Amino acid sequence: MIDSIKGILTLLTAECAVIETYGIGYKVHIPLNLYLKTPRIGEAITLYTSAVYREDSHRLFGFLTRKDQELFEKLLQVTGIGPKVALSLIGHLEAHQLEKLIASQDSLSLAKIPGIGKKTAERLILELKDKIHKGLGAPTSSDPFADDGMKALMQLGYPQKEAYQMIQKALKIDSDCDLATLIKRALQHAHL
């Protein structure tokens, strides 16, 4: 998985940036606030990235800070939140502002963000409020091996809770396997 890209900014729009590194141009979807903060075309840039793989598309999302990258990944774990909505949230609020709105359960302010309605704002608060105190980017498992497996399943589109349950079932079958085997077993026994 691509965790970050460092290269020359060759194209910039409000929705995406193209970063050229070693002769390859990577199209990276960006939040609106990043568009306002990026260097000029032709200058060097580093973006922390998250890849989202779907059946019909593979897209890369980029952020100036590791915290925004982690927040994006955490937002994707919320039921009904896709990359477009997560990007909109990060594009309109700084990470600390979003955390504050969730912690204070301010659904009215969240609902004002484009793409976020009242129900989505309430769902965000419900699913993330307890995680604010632990930090939005905190791992959900004390076992780094299981945590890596969960992250892989979440990248495939499984919600965090379901990914956790799938990994736990796979670990019961064989806790002494490599990561690829663990993920394969989790997918095979997902609905048993």
C-alpha cells in the first residue's frame, strides 16, 4: 500500500493533485483545505496517502499531515461514510475542530458541512464519540498483527466492527499464520 508520496506537483485542482515521482504521475484526491495550502505547480510536495479499493475503482487520497490521513481512515469506518464524505469533512474542518464537534456532540454544526445531513452527523457522533478520548487514530486491537489484518479488511470496504470479528474468527482457526493467510481465512469464513 502507498503510505506517502513525495515528488513534484504537476497539476492541481480543488479535487485532486498529480504528483510526479520517478517519471510516474500519481493522481491523488485531496480535501478542499489542502488545495489552499499546497505549494505551486513545479515545487516539491509530500502527501500522506490512503488507498481506497472498490470493485469498480482504485483511488488514492492525500493529506498534508499524518493526523488528517489517520482521521480520514477512521471516518471511513463509520457506517455510511464513504471517501467523498470523509474528504468533505476534512476539507471543511481542521482535525481538532472535528474532534471537538464530535466530543461535544454538536450535530447541528456537523450537519452544515456539504454532504453531511442530520442523520449522518448523528451517526458520526454515535460511532466516534467514545474514540475521541482515545484518539481517533488509535489502533483498535492490542495485537499489531490482528490490527494489520483489520486494516487490510477495512481497506477492502468492511466496517471496523465486522473486520474485527472476521479477524478474531480467523485467529481462532490458526493464530500462528502469516498476515496474507490470516486475511484469506478471514474472508473465507466471514459469513460462517
